Amino acid sequence: MRTPAAALLFDLDGTLVDTDDLHFDAFVETMAPYGVALTRDDYRARVMGAANEAIGATLLPHLSREDRERALDAKEASYRARLGRPTPTRGATALLDWADARGLATAVVTNAPRANADVVLEALGLARRFPEVVVAEELARGKPDPLPYLTALERLGAAAAKSVAFEDSLSGIAAALGAGLAVVGITSGLTAERLVAAGATLAAADFADPRVIALIEARRAT
């Protein structure tokens, strides 16, 4: 029987790339016509890391499901138009090179729509680095449910006990923990203290933090 692999599972927005400002600006622009005045605190508490279906129910409860979907489609189009030429979070490419050299499986696990994930990974030059991109809209449930991470582990033939997830949001951390993963919290939007309090094993500004590889090695050895 094949031994389950160790895997590195990456959230996308706020983790592999710092796009929170772009998302926030797109939300402010597209929600204003619906009478929603979104603040930074609102964004962090009610939007950050959530799937669009949940965001629509939270921000636009007075609209029909179809109108919510149209509003959020407009938001995503506004976000993609703002994207430009983003750069990966510091240390991401080097970590992927390190993982490839050691035969570690990798995947992106995101609540972003497929269109966003494809455009962002291509813009980052990372589209060919991930054999699996798991998006919540194609599953029965998104984060904070563990299903997206469980799906990635199954597709990669990886063991949760040997694997590490990278997340920047509370919903993402909850999903990864629910799947049995260790979590590195990336402090692009929340403080290290808040990420660790939510269950992250450690919090780091980027992937170049030496504690990241130390944690991966410790998981691989289990």
C-alpha cells in the first residue's frame, strides 16, 4: 500500500499573495449601490476568508439569491480589473522549490471563485506549480467547513498528520484544523496573536520565516 504523502496546502488571497486591499476596495465600490457601507473592521469580521454565498447572505440579506450572485459577480469582476501584476508573498517561490526537491505534494485551497483563482495564479506565475486547485464553489461546502482541505488531501493522497496548511483568515484556520492539519498563520490581515489564538501553530509575516520549514519537517517525521 502506498504511504500517504506529506503536503503543503495554501490558501490564495492574503496568503500566497496580499490582495486584501484590492478585495476591500472592490467590495466598497460594488456594495455601496445596495446601501452597504463596509468598513475595514466589517471586512475583517464579516467578509475576510468567507465564501461568496455566505458573504451575500451576510451583506445583502434583503436581496434575492439571484441578485446577490449578480452583485458578487460584479465585485469579483471589479477585483480582477484591479489585480495588475501582483507578486507572491515573500518566500513563497523558494518554499515551493524546496518542497518540489523533497517530493512534497502541493495544492491551493481557496474560497475564491475559479475565475479568480485561475487569473491570480497565472498573474503570479504560479499556475503550473500546483497540480490541484480546490475551490469552494465547486464543493458542497466551503471554509470554515473542513471539506475543501479534506478534498485536497484526498486528491493528493496525503495524510493530514504529515501536512501543513497556510492561512490568513479565521475561517481558513477553522477549516484546516477541522481537517486535522497544522496551520501557519500569515499575518497579512490579522495579528499574530489573533491567528495563534484561533489555533495556528505559529504565525509568520511570510514564508521565509525559518520556523515554517522547521514545522514542515516536524510534521513529515510523524
